[in-house]
Amino acid sequence: MQEVIGLFPTPFMRATRVLGGDLVAGLIDHFSRSVTQANSSSPNLVHTALLRPGDSPLLVEAAELLNPLLPEYGALLFGERLGWSLKEMWVNVLDTGGRQAMHNHANSFISGVVYLTRTHADARTVFMRSPGGTDFAFKNDHAGITTGPYNADKWISPLPEPGDVVLFPSYLMHAVPINPGERRISLAFNAIPTHLDSWGYRVSFSG
Ligand SMILES: [Fe+2]
């Protein structure tokens, strides 16, 4: 008998049709008119300012639909159904030719994306193994290799439909390749638990 055990996997949650069509249309209409922040990695990518759920009834409605996912996903990260809150939300408008550089989200534990428009297959969110390290690296990387979960550097997430949501640990590096399709609009968010407790060493968080 032989077996291979995938050690310490990273949870990635995908929930389809979390936001309904009317809410998605309302968010697109309202927030695509409030994008004010340029992105340093691409002239074709703009964001809204960081928003709180209370900033708009549309965000309150979105938060009510997203909130149930947080303790469920958070239990995978921390082994307990903690209280969670959406800390900030923002809308990204990625026009044709735009891209989002590789990044992760600081001062947060769960991050997520709600896809509002259709996404071109080439502009799906890509997740990367952490590129860290300051030493020389060795690789076996050429046309003849088979790529799998143990040697891949990146993973291209499934093609989302409008209203679909993904959740991932905030430390996970991610990016959006050049968008050859139409304007791609997404709502991103960060969430924090009420607290973490390591045998009495306890930290509390507030957004
Ligand atoms: Fe991000």
C-alpha cells in the first residue's frame, strides 16, 4: 500500500449565486460611478475608497448575504466558529487591458471577492504560492513537466458568474492578469474575527 497525503492545504471557498441579480445590478450602477482611486499597477484599474457596510444600503444588503459565510470559512482557519465582521469593502473596476498586480491584504484574516460583472476567462483571479525567500532557487520548469498541487506556482480560480463569491486567507498572494474582455467589476472585502485565543494569550480585534 502507498498513499500521498496533501499536508497543510489552504482552504479556498467558492459560493455561487450569493448575491441576486437586482443587488448585483444596483452595486454596479452605484459604485462604478464612485471609483476615484487610481491603481499604481495599471492605468485601466480604478477603485472606490474603502467602504464600510453602513456606507450604503446596497452594502448592508451585500453584507447580510456575505456574513453567514464568514464563521463557516473562519472555522477552517481557526478551528472554531468565532464572531466575524466585514471590516472594509471596495469596488474594483478593471477596464479592457487593465490588470491587478500580485498582492495580499494586510491587517485582515479573511479576504474575499464578489464578482459583479461577467469575467473574461483570461482575467480570472490567479492565486500564487508565496514567492518569499532571498536565496537562489532551483526549479524543474519546462514543457515536459506535469504540473500538480505540489509543484504549481499558481492556481487559476474557476470562471465566476455574477453574484459568485470566493473567500481565501488574507495572506494568500493573488493577482488578475490583463483583462482582454469587457469591463470587469468586482467587490472585494476583508473580515476580522472578534478575537483569537491561544491558551489564554488573547487578542481582540475591532475594525
Ligand atoms: Fe486583493
